Amino acid sequence: MPQNTGRWGRADFDARIRFLPETKNGRARSLALRQDLIDVLRDLSCDTSWVFDVGIDHIFGGWSQACAKAGIDGRHIHDARHEALSRLAGANGFALTELQLFSGQRDLRTPSVRYAHGHASRLASRLDECFPLSRT
């Protein structure tokens, strides 16, 4: 892990987490990092205190440009977060408590309402696994 004391110091590559001292809900938390992301981060230069030395306007501008090039109207950067969390709740079967931890939601009801929608088919398949029909 990079040894400087800046924002890089908030990433622990061995534990695969990034500490977030301030979040939208006002609580500090640790964010789980996928191994492929850690591999990319290890290859980046550590000569600035910020991991990505760009401002929020640059990120939102890039999102807008990507949507425009793809011909997508009316989408916001937060829609990508919603899509990712919905997928984790769906076929990947993350538990609501795991979604709550990953998303940083304070209340368990939020991920259950926002992200666990439309997955009755997966539940039906799991019921079949638990209670297989005996065809004798």
C-alpha cells in the first residue's frame, strides 16, 4: 500500500477496504474493494495525495458525455449505483444486510424497498431447491 499520508492512506489493499471518513448519511464507514480494482490502484502513480486527482465536476461531465455519446437521455450518475445494487440483490443474492452495509444505508428498510424489487423469480427457484417435488 502506498505510504504517504494523503488520501491514499485511507486505502488498505491487504484488507481490501477504503475508509470513508465522511459519507452522505453522516457516518464514517469502510467500503469493500474488489480485487480487480485493487490491482488497478496498485498500478497507479502515488505522486499526489488524491487517488484520482480530478474534481466532482470532471466526473459528472464525463458521465454526461458518455450518456450523450450512447444516446441515453434522462439518466443520472446515481442511476448506475441503483443498477449495481439492484443486480447485487437479484441474481447474485446478496442479503439485505449486506446491501445495507455495502450501500451505506442507515435503515434496513431502504435497500429492501429500493433494490430488492423484481426478484420473485429468484425466490421461486430457491423454493424449488428447498422443497423439490418427488415424482414417484
